[in-house]
Amino acid sequence: MMTSKFGKAPEVKAGNHGKDAFFSENRRNLLKEITGIAAIGVLASAPIPVSASEANSRAALPARQPGVHDYDVIIANGLVILEQGETLTDVAIKNGKIAAIGSSLRGAEQVIDATGLVVSPGMVDAHVHINEPGGGIRNDWEGYVTGTRACAKGGVTTIIEMPLNQLPATVDKKTLEIKYAAGEGKLVIDVASHGGLVPYNVENNGIKEQSDGGVVGYKCFMATCGDPSIKGDFLNVDDYSLYEGMRQIAKTGKVLMIHAENAAITDRLEQIAYKKGHVSLKSYVATRPVFAEVEAIRRAVLFAKITGCPINFCHVSSPEAVEEVIKARGEGVNITCETCNQYLYFVTDELDEIGPLAKCSPPIRDKIAQDGLWRHVLAGNINFITSDHSPCPAKLKNKKNAFDAWGGIAGVQNDVDIFFDESVQKRGMPLKQFARLIASNPADRFALHTKGRIAIGKDADFTFIKPNSPYILRAEDLEYKNKISAYVGRKIGARIVRTVLRGETVYSQEDGLTGSFPGRYIKV
Ligand SMILES: [Zn+2]
């Protein structure tokens, strides 16, 4: 559905060439086209791929001692995205860690043939809302089982889970422990947590307690959020609590995730539009103008300069927002920003056709803004991609008046396939940059030292992507508790065919999802 200023990458036809199709002359040309000369150098010196049958026979080769294998798993013949670029090679796994990378690895209990597939680091999605526990009010929102199964199916091997929309919200030691307990034994992939910064926890040691409890970062809202009538719900910061919270977070060394929109302006514009009887998503977008995002970023940057707090701007939706981040970066602020697939995929003009499933805040912007965002993604000015998976029951989306609908898009299951299609296949992004945006950059930013890259000693977390294999997303494909998403009905040009968590396959296209729960909480 998208056209690009960057030109369309040449199409590679899968054809009937079987396993060699992806590595055919066409593919090499495509890679030359999309990865540049350096990466092709890696490819050119890569070993010649061995056949699937040869790969499978490796498992049967005698090990050094009878019954003892050097490795638990070898992933053979994939186009593996390493830090320096992609190469045709094998990866060996032992005890859940990457033990070797090379072309003639032998002696594993299991060999997984990845011929024709891109082997990427599993995605680290730093912005996901799981709504468990629901506190009796949000019990039918997303849960740990459904949410992490959706991740596994979509190639996401680690999420950093948000402190809000579950009840109670995560704001101190007690509520963090409630959340950990709610997910115990229900995780298919690994889960780290963001603590909360709210006006009511800056004076009761809540920030430090959450750091001691292992959160990897914090989240706050400058835009209005939460329901003050619900006990324990998350609430947005005022300027004092933002400043004071940043002062405290700076001492932990962790990063504050900020939803940056000016609350007074967006609230008032919304009230006025509502009173006038506006009901469309397009008019909802108009109540959350770009300058409201920019103003909040400037204010938070100033506080970050004063407090020394490392910050990340969540879901930036406009090039103007990114330009503020670039400026602050140049001034020495410890600052990053993320954007989400939805801002890179949808545009304002189509929102009313899709309906409230595409409602979120900041809102989906116009084509000019989207092109600007893509420019910043490709230029490396946006640090990572997240889903901001923010699901809710269908009844909260089925509203005639868009202003009455819940704002949030369910998308974690399509993090990787959509972004691969839109960035690598449609806009020619090099694979190593793709892997940085979905995995190594977020892992580094939140100190997830065992995650995010295919390198010896790291956790053996992978997603296998089948390029150029379009499918249409159906509601029944979704693993969410509420099988609704703005992406349903869309043609997605790549497919996740396997997800591996610490050496264990948790999803494959052939066998479906694991029935077990090998995921763990990550506490730092
Ligand atoms: Zn969010």
C-alpha cells in the first residue's frame, strides 16, 4: 500500500527454484542493491551453502564421545545477520547460548535447516502493554499467556513490559511484586519491566524500590492518562513530579521512557471538538497537533539537562519530534527515541476507513510526516522500533464516535514481518541496520546484555524470516486475547517461520506454538 521516496527495491520472485531461490543471482543482486558493497563483500566470501540433507546428516556424525554432543542445536545454512552484516553461515547453540558461528560446525543433537531464510536476532520490543493483573476491571484485556504467545509467533523474543493498564499500576515494590507474580509460569518469551513514574510515587520511595526490584527503565506520561476514579490506576505526571522523578531516576542510572504530548493543549482541543459534535478519527488527529508533541519534548529535554536523567521518547510520530531529539543529542543529552510500525505504515487519510482500531496517541499523521519519519529511520536518527502494543476488548473499539474509543493499537505479533517488509524489502534497508533497530539498539539502551545480537555468548534468541512470501493477516491468525488489530486484512510481504528462545523453538510455521512456558523475567 505504500509508495516510497526511496524507490521500490527490485522484486525477487520466489519461483520454483526451491531452497536456492533466495540465494539466486536475483537475490544477490537484490542484496547488492539493498545492502551496499561492504555487505556483499561478506556475502562473497561466505561459504557455499551445504544442502539440507548434508546439514541433517551432521547430526548423525559421530561426536567426540559416544552420546555426547558438542552442541545442543545447530542452525544451518541461514543468511545470518551478524553485527558487521549478513553472511551465509551456521550458528551453534549450547545451554541456551550462542556457542559458535562458522561454516563447518558439527555434532549437535538437533540441526535446524534455515536454507532460504534470514536468521535475525529475535526482536527486543521495548514498549509492550500486558494488562495482567486486571484488578477485576481489565481482566478481559491482554494477558501474559496470550501476549507472549503472540510475541513468539511474531518473532519477538524479549519484551519490556509497561507499568500501566494493569491494575494496580506498577509504581513501587509491592505493585511490582504483584505484577511479577501475575506472570509467573505464563511467559513464552523473556520479559523485562519498566517501572512507573506517577505523581503519587515520587515522595514514597517508589522509584528506588522499583529499581531495586529489577526494572530496566521507567515510563511516564506527559499527556493525560489513567482514570483517577479507579484506585491504583496509572496517572500522568505534572511538571513537578516529572522533574523530581527525573532527579530520582538519574540516581538509578536507568532510562525514563516519556510519552510526550502537552496535556493541557490536547485535552482542551479534544473537549472543544467533542462539544462541537466531531466524531471522526481525522478530527481526533487534529486535536493532537505536532507542536503539542514538540513542546513536551522540549520541556522534558530541559528537565533532563537539569537532572542528568537518561531519557527515551516513546513512539515519536513526526519528523519535527525527531529533530528535537537530534538537537538535544548534539547538546550532550543522554537521549534516544523510538517509533512504531503504525506511524510508518498508516496515514491520516485512511483512518476513518479503518475505524477506531487505528486510534492511538500521538495519532497517525499524514503522508508528508510519514515520509519524514522514514527518512529519519533510514538515516539512523530513530534508535529503535517498538509496537506500543496496547490492546483492549473489542467493545472499547466499537464506538461510533472515534473520541469515545480506546486509544491503542494491537501490533506486537506483526512487529517483525511488517517492519522487514516495509524497511528491507520496500525501502532497501541493509539487514544489519534492520537488526540494530529491532534488537541490538533496544537491548543496549536498556542494559539487556545477553540479548539483541547474534554473537558468541549471547542468548540464542532468533527469528527466522522468509522474505518475499506475502500473506494476508486474518483475525484468526492473532494470538491476542482480543483478536483485533488494525493490520487485519493487510497483505504482509514476509513471514516469520520460526522463533527460537535461548535455543528452544517456541514457534514454527510447521508445528505452531509451543505449549510450554520457557520465558523468564529479566531483572537488572
Ligand atoms: Zn504505550
